[in-house]
Amino acid sequence: MVATSTLIAVGIDGIAYGMFLALLGVGITLVFGLGEVLNLAIGMFAIFGTLMAHYLSTAVGLGSVPAFLLGIVVVGILGVTVDRTLLSLVYRSDGEERILLGIFVTLGLSILLEGILTNFFPSRYSLSLGLPRINVIDITIPGSSILVIAVSAVVLASLFAFLRGTFLGKAARTVFQDEVGALLIGVDPRRIRAIVFVLAAIVAGIAGIVYGTTATLGVTDGFQFTIFALIVSIVGGIRSIEGTAVAGILLGIVATYANFFIGAYLASIILFMTAVIILLVRPVVEE
Amino acid sequence: MTSLPLPRTDRAWTGVMAVVLAVAPLFVLESTTYLRLYNQFLIFALLAIGLNIAFGHTDQLFLFMGALAGGAAYVMAVLAQDVLGITPWLLIPVGMAASGALGALVSWVSAKRRLGVILISILTLNLQLALTEAYVGLRGITGGSTGYSFVGLGLDSIGSILGINRFAVLSYLLIVLVVLAQLVYVRLIGGKYGLAFEAIREDDLAAASIGIDVVRYKTVAGFLAAAIIGLGGIMMAEFQGTVLPGDYGFAAVDVMVLIMLIIGGIRTTFGPVVGAAVVFTIEEFLSPVGQWETAVFGALLIVLFLYFRQGLMPVLSDGVDRLRDRTASSSGATDGRS
């Protein structure tokens, strides 16, 4: 028998992983909803954040907090660059062609980033802050897991607040629902897309950096994160932000428990097959 | 002004291709390195021919080519060595049938559920990841990540009789298979299937309304594509002498085959073979900067899709048409070959 305290500790790790996936999944959902571009580079953006923060804090020698903040800024700059160059070219086409073009261009970007980053960061890195373990009754919880959960919750909450409360957020949701309608009331979809894409990149960067404090990450993890984020986004309903967030947390918990009880291989197989089944049984909404 | 007597039909051009493919290895019979490279090129040409049928002609973006290829290889090798103990030659069709059946099942379900190209790609990508995990995880059957040793089709004994390298024998076996696959393709696309595929691609609702069974045609395309991909996977096992999960991964197979098909020209008869040749040539030139190869291929994927979606074949066949029909009027000189 596994002790209850262990179960709870594993569960908290699962929630931390799930929040991380939720942040990436929401990024995919937002960008796809606004411009029909499925960002297959999102996991690599997250890893880019982790690696930049690691580089800035070790090789450059900044303190943890400035290194992390600067790392997020660098990911944001990458986001702006990609949006201005590659995505501008993708948005010139329409419909199914744009979807395909989006898939291939972001897949190519992911491979390109992976190819470049492997040369500079060949090993696996951790952004350990040396946070103490916290003991509640019998349960030992790593402080970094709590940090991941707290930061992710704040980021998700501010994202929702942004979309609900601000003019820009409302404009984004308008484009989400009806692009022509948005144009008619004077919202420029391209501008909104640019802002939201960069926002999604920054969120991914934050996710990568925060998750890096509790896990050891390498360049090869990037693509796997993309796949999980994609699953989260599709399982949660590719146009529903709340659904994506919930799906992310659930998936993280399930994946972590499955890993703990039945081992990594079987757990991943179950995960991927669940995604396949959900893809097949859910009602087809977007075509 | 002379016009060159160049062939007009795809079948005649397939003959030309067969001759070119058969002559090329004669120059490198002594070099195992180049023969191995040539083998790999032919294996990937097979895979690309399969993807051209599924993705090119019926909009089913199969991103589980690696898993299909690996599955066929495992079925063939494990059945031959551990279960039945008979010659693997007899089990090549069984392996192809297994991957073909999986492809047909995916196509059938996707067509029934009316999944678009994006959902099919994600669905098959998930299958790819699940299956490769399974290949590694089912250690008792597949030997896990260190691979399943495959004794082979006995090509080295044929080679020693003829006094040539095992890889030279494999080259000629592969040439026969590529030409056969090419002939199947030409027949398929030139006949009623090609017309039906075209109609479905234009508008599946309109196609269905004039009596084209969309689900059936897509399923047939999925079966054929997956069977050809399975054959490629079996040949990969023969080439390596082992069935290695790493050879059938997403990056190693799917990404490369996709790039080849696009470079060569999607929905063209010779695009897959030309594309595979070009990519292996590029790879050979890149080998001095090996650690940058991934980055270069990523960049290539982006640039190709943004600026070169038509591929090389339309350019090449325009050139051929111009050489042949130099005296004819510039318009009306098309022979329907794209």
C-alpha cells in the first residue's frame, strides 16, 4: 500500500505539471481561435525560456529574479520576431491552406529552434532556487511545486481577467467569435492576433521558467510539451479557454499518477490513446 | 529548331526512371558508403510515394508513417523468426497487410467522422507517439530500445554468388520495388480512382452527390498508402539488420518524408522519388556541418512551405515539355501530366 501522504504529494506534483500544461494549452487555444494557426512551437518557446533563464543566471551571473524576468523578455522578443516575419506570411493565405501552412511553418520553427539550441545547450538543466521542502502534517511538499502552482494560477487568472475585463481582451474575444463582425465594429484582427501571439509566447516562457525550478529540462522535452499542450487544447475544446485550462490540470494529475503507479511507457500510451479516443468521440465543431 | 523525342506518358517515364535508377549504382559498386546512401534514398522514396497517395491525393495527412513502417517491420520479423520460423520473404505481404489494415482503419474512421486534414494529422500524430512508446515498452516481443535483431532476407548469399556487395543486391531489390510502387501509383491515379480522388478533393459533398463513395475511396487510399509505407519499413529493417524503434520515430521518418514530398512536388508522379534524391543529396552536402543538420532541415521546412509549395516537378516537367515541343505552339502542348 502506498501511504496517503505519498499519494497527496504525488497529486500536488501532478497539479504543478498540469498547471504548466494548462498554460501552454491556453496559448495554443488562444492563437488558434484568433488566427487558425496551430502553434506547434509552443513547447520550444517554453524550453527557450528555461534555457535563457539558466544561461542568464549561470553564465552571465545575474541573480535568479532578474535572470528569470529577462528570460521572459527574451521569449517575448522571439514571439514578436516570429509574428512579424513568419506569421505575417502565413496570414496571407486563407482557410484550410492557412491551417496547413501554420502547422508546417510552426513545426519547422520548432525543429529549427531545437536544432539551434541543441548546439548551445546539449545537456539537461534545472533552475533550482533551493526552495525548502514544506512539511504539512505528514506530507512533504517541495517548495518549488508550490511556486509553480501559485505562479501558474496567478498567470491564468490574469489571462482570464485580461480577456474579460480589458478592451483589448474583449476585442480579442470578438475576433474569436466573428472575424467579419469584429472588422465591422473597427477591431483590427491582425493587430489582435499579434498581441495575443506574443502574449501566448510570454506565457509559455513563464511556464518554462517556473516549471524549470521543479524539473530538469532539456531541448528534447520541447516537442513533447508541444504534443501534450496540443492534446490539452484539443481535449478541452480547441476554442474554449476554460476547457483547456481544466483539461490541462486533469491531464497533469492523471499523467503523474499513471507514471507513479504503472510506469512511464504504459502511462504515455494510455495518454496518447485517450487523446485519440476523445478526438474520435467528441462532436465535430470546427472544420 | 529540333525537338527532342522525349516520352509523353507517365508509364514511359517510369521506364526511363527505372533505367536511371538501375544505372546509377553501377558507378559506386565498390563504395559501401554510397550504396548505403542509395539504399536509404530508395527506402524513403517508397515512403514518399505512400504519403503522396494519402496526403497528396486524398488530403489525409498521415503523421504516423514511422509507426506504420515500424509496425510492418515488427510483424514481418517477429512472425518469421519467433512465431512461424519460416522465411521472411513470405511474411513481407503479411507485414504490408498489417500496416495497410491500420491505415485503412484510420482512414475509414476519419472519413466516417468527417475529420478534416488538421484533425487527421493530430490523430495520427498521437497514434505515432503511442505506437513508438509501445515498440519500446513491449520489451519481451520487440527487444525494446536496443532493437530486435533481424537475420534478413538472405541477400548476402545472393551477393556472394554474384560477387557483389550485399547493399548492391538490396539496391536492385529496392529499385524493383520502387518501380512497382510507381506503376501502381500511375495506374491508380490514371484510372477511375484518380478521377474520384480529384472530385473528392475539390468538394467531397458534390462528389458524394454524384455517387462517389467518399468513405470507400479514402479507405482504399489509406490502405494502399500504408501498405507501401509498411514495405518501406520492412526494407529499412533489412537495410539495418535490426528493427530499431529509433529508426521509426516522428523526426526520423515523418518530418523527412514530408520534406521530400514537398520538395519533389506533391500530387506529381515523380515528385516523391525526385524529392527523396534531392534531400539525400542535401544531407550529404551538409554532413561536414552535421550538428547543424536539424536546424537546416527546420529552416528548409519553413522556407519550402512558404515559397515553394509546388515543388520541383512542375518546373522540371515544364522544362521537358518545352524541350520536346519546341516546334509546337507554346499553348496546347500539355499532355495532362502535372
